[in-house]
Amino acid sequence: MTLKPPFNTIPAWLIDMDGVIYRGAKVLPGAAEFIQTLREQGQSFLFLTNNATKTPEQSVQRLAGMGIEVQPRDVFSSALATASHLTDVFPPPRRVLVLGGPGIQAAVCEAGYDVVTRAEEAEIVVNDLDQDVTYAKLAEAALAIGAGRPWIATNADPSLPTERGNLPGTGSLIALLSATTGREPEVIGKPETRIFEQALARLGAAAPDTVMVGDRLTTDILGGHQAGLKTLCVLTGIATRAEAEAYDPRPDWIIPDLEAILNP
């Protein structure tokens, strides 16, 4: 395994955000320079994130505040992948109980669904990280899931890396609802192959020509490997070097941060 990928020869990149570009409100070393260099060299890239709490427009604003200028089309989240899956399997109009924030709420609404808040009204339950979660919201979701409604989760990440440490992620809410109902959701985001296929189609790239850059072994690295991509693990988020080196499948490359990829 070489220390880092042959940067200039890779035509396309899928890039995770939390733990790779930033941790909470803190931009990580080399992130802005990495994206700028990709633009200058004409290399294609797409942010591929399991974090569905924000719309692409909100993500663009957040990145701009960190000195990274991109467009909404450069961001593909598990919220967008979930909305696409919904339209394929449960075409609108239908009533969807959404446990989650603005990103998944907007994606479901824009796909033509009616978002409801009561279990009795719901035909489908969509589960994401809700950073304003209440017992009442959890109760309505649990009642709908317990009644047999289809249950779809944007992702199953157990934690969310921030500058203060790891916070509960969507997977934490899934665990609570699963313990209550005895059911498991259908998961759409990384490491599921479908989100990688959707991202590659949007990027217009082939899997063998693309590198997945991520910090979480069980989503970014496993999912990228299963989808036929090369994988680059960045040690600014969840994984440690020891964990990355011992993981199967092992990342193709492991670097401390994005700054390292730019250094000769």
C-alpha cells in the first residue's frame, strides 16, 4: 500500500464531509486547498454525505463560511438518495412521517410527498437524525413502525463527529426505535451500493476511475470497496490508523488529513 494516492492521475472523487472536510464548525487541515486544487486541475468531484440534516443549499452556505466555494449540484446526500428511492418504490402522492431535520424534510416534500406528524396519518416512515428530537416525535414514529408501516432510514451512522467529540447519529435513533418495535429499517445511505451508483451517475464517472474519500470504515471505505471504487481513509474523523490498517477491506490509502495529499 502506497502512502497516498497518485493525486494528479485520478479523474473523479467522491468526498465525505463530516470528519473529512470539517468537524462541527471547524474546517479541517487542507480541506479548502484540496477542493481548490481539484477545480484548478479539472478533476471531477462530488460531496457524498450520509448527513441528511441540511439541504444542499444549506451545505453550500456552510462550506462558503469555511472558504470552500461550491454549488448545490456538488452535494449529494442520503436525503436525496432516500427521496429518489421513495419515488421508485412508493410513488407519490403518499403521506410520509419524517423523523428528521430540514434536509430530509425538504427532499421528501420536493419529491411530491405530504409530510405528516401523526402515526395514524402515515403510510411510510422516514428516519434521519433529528437534532430537535422529542419524546413525542419518537413516540409517533414508533407507533407507525409498530403498526407495520414501511420504515426507511437515510443512514445508520451511530455517531456524528464534531469539534467537541462524537455526538449521537441517525443510528442512535434507529437503535431506540428498533428496541421499541422489534423491527429494522431499510437503509439507503453509505455503505449501500445504490447511493454510490446514484452519485457516480450524477458525477458522470466510472467506479474504477473514482476514489472515495472518507473517515468512517463501515460506510465510506466498505461502501466504496463494494461499489468498485478505490478508497482513501482520512484520520480526521472516526477511524484511527490502527483501526484502518486492521480493517477488512483495508483502505487503498490512509493519510492523516487532506493536507497530506497535497504535500510532495
